[in-house]
Amino acid sequence: MPSFHSLFGSLDISSRPKRRRAVSLIMTELSHIRQLEEDYLERIPFNLQDGDAAAAANDSLDFLSDAILNLMEAY
């Protein structure tokens, strides 16, 4: 699995516009991860939707949504 540094470490963040672009890229990746987590949640069978896996997936969706919103507000 690639590390954060291998994915984003080479980004030039020396100026505010470049940092804004870096945050935009990170938000795009987080949105993609959020969509995949949502897809996972939808595949959980109905009879298991009250279980631990569904609860963890819902928590992940909430945390990812909060992270994306916070990054949007940062720039």
C-alpha cells in the first residue's frame, strides 16, 4: 500500500495557491474513499445492517464527511 508521503509528499506546497490545490487533491481522494465506503455499506445484507460492521461503516462515512467539510472551510 502506498504511503501518504509517496502519494502526496512530492507536492509543491510552497505557496498558498499550491496548498489550496494540494488540499483539493486530498479532498478528491477522501471523496473517493467515502464513496467506496458507502458502496460497502450498501452491500451489507439487510439482516446485518444493525451489526458492528454497518455501525463502523456509518461512523467512517460521518468522519470522512466531516473531514471533507473541514478541508473545504480551510480554503
